[in-house]
Amino acid sequence: MKTKFWHSIVLPILILIVWDLFTRFSTISPFILPDPLSIAIKFIENMKNGEFFSNTMISLKRSMGGFLVGSFLGIASGILIGWSTFWEHLTDLLINFVRSVPKTALAPLFIVWFGIGDTSKILLIAFSSYFFTVIPTIEGVKNVDTILVKSAQSMGAGQWQIMTTVILPASLPSIFAGIRLAVTTSLLVLVMVEIIAGNDGLGFMLEEARGNLNMATMFATLLLLGILGYALDSFMQFMGKILMPWRKGKTISV
């Protein structure tokens, strides 16, 4: 465990050292690239004065609300589409067409339709999360070994029993891969929407800092977003280990 920890922090430490040396001995202005210490100081200041906390809570409420709605709908419809050839043929063209459209490009349209409040932001995040979960869910269900399904049928299992005891457990790895993508992407989409039309939240802080040429605050906010994304992804990995105890998470290594 200790070896894994040290291996994971070696590269970030090297980057910080190079970054610090570069800002110290180069002629680049701190208005363009502040040094790591200035960013750390600004990060601590914003944590102490509560600005980061209040805006983080606002952004998390929006991103998690959209993520939960979109992921639930994506998983539910993905199971149905992957299980039923009828629904797959009915929805294949529409899903593949719509998912090819960049979701952030739809932000102005959602703002016109639903206003600049939380509704447009949450719905756009839900829309994005849906497509990050529906495709992996469909593929996970379709790739379940038919031998498992036929074995369950031969033992008298009904459709619901096959779904809950065979299909879902076998497709959970694919579903959780989609969930991990959706939960971090929800932050990305939210920040873009808050930059375009927001008066609070972390995206608004980024845009306000850019307007004031406050690069230290911009980097500190980006650092916070990275921490939040990492924490959310780690939580999803933890939940995956609980729901899929049979998976050891081993990888091929040389």
C-alpha cells in the first residue's frame, strides 16, 4: 500500500518542482503563470473565507442532481435496449445521432428553453450523464454470456430472475465504467455552463478570476475541481468494490 502511494505521488511532485523552478528562473510574468506557492496560498485563503466552500456546495448540488437523474435514466433504458432487440432497433439511430452532438454546444439552447437558473444546468448535466451511461450499459447487457442466460432458463428462472441474478451482475463492470465517466464529466459540463451563464458556483469563480486577471485564483479553482473529480471517482470505485466483491481489480503487468 505504501509503495503504491509513493508511486502515485512521484510524478505530481516532479511536475511541481519543475513548475516552481521555471517560474523562479524564467522571465514569464506571474500574471501568466503563478508559482505553486502563490496558488497554494490563494487556495488556503479561499478555503478560510468560505468562498470555495459555498460555491462548491452550489456546484455539487447541480452536478450531482443532474448526474443522478441522467445516470438512472441511462442505466434503466440501457438495460431495456440491451435486453430487447425491438427497443435496440427503435432507438439506435436516435441515440447515436444525438450523442454525437457536443453537449456543451447545447448550453445556449438549454438556457433559452429553461432560463439561466439551476434548471437548465441540471438538465444539461442529466442529458450528458445519460449518454455516458446508456452506451456502456447497452454493451454490458448485450455482452453477457448467453450460456449463463440459457443455464438460468434451464433451471426454471423467469425473466425477472434472469435480469436480477444474471444480467445485472454480469453487466455491472460496464455500467460502473459509464458511471465513473459520467460523474466526472458532470463537473466539466457544469463548469462550462456556469462560465456561460452563472452568477455563482466554481465555473463562475473561474470566469470572474479570468476577467480580473487573477491567475492564482484560477489555478486554485482548477485545483479544487481536480480534487473534487478525483474524490468523486474514488467514491465510485469504492462503491464498485462493494457492489462487485468478486472483482479483484487486478491488471496485467510486466
